[in-house]
Amino acid sequence: MKIRFLADNDLRKAILRGAVRQAPDLDFRSAQSARLDGVSDLGVLALAADEERILVSHDFQTMPETFGKFTYRVRSPGVLLIARDLPVGRAVESLLLVWEASSAEDWADRVSLVPSLATIVINRPE
């Protein structure tokens, strides 16, 4: 299944806009369109699960623990955590790599740091 994202209320809007601008086919729902203002972490995770969307957030404080409690009872499409000080371009590039190079099933029931994608160096024979 192709990856679909949901922006947490705290996600910088420039990241969502940049990702959609570079990949118009990307299905990335904004927190505003999902009406997440004032919704608890559990509520946000439930919405993401209902819509089969990976949650993209800056919330390193409470989201990992809440995610653990949530996935104890319910399956989740996953959460991608992005450091707030990561440059927008790098965050966009990382999300697009996740979207293009993996499937939704690869991220299920996981909290992952972005970019935690290791650089792969291919040594070609001479």
C-alpha cells in the first residue's frame, strides 16, 4: 500500500507544503484539515490509524510514550518524528525518500526518527 501521511498539529507547515510541492501525488493531510487543534495524542493516533496514515510529528516529549500505550491495544500505521531544528529541505527530502522507497507496511507499529535513514554507499567494481 502506498504511504499516506497525517501532519501532527505541531508539524511545521513549511514541511508539508514543501513535500506536496515537490511530489503533487503525495497524500499528506494537514492538521488543519483533520481538525487536530486541541486533540489529545491518543486522539491523533486514533485518527491516523482510522485513516491508515503515518503520523508526522515534532513531538519527542509525549508522542513516543503515548504511541507505546496506543499500540499495546491497537495497530498503528506508525509515527515519523522529525527534529524541530532539522532544516525544512532536509525534512522534506527524508519524507519523500520514505514515501518513494518504501511501503506503508514497512512503518506499521513503529516510531522512527527522520532522518534516521542511513546513507548507503555502493562500492562499484572498477
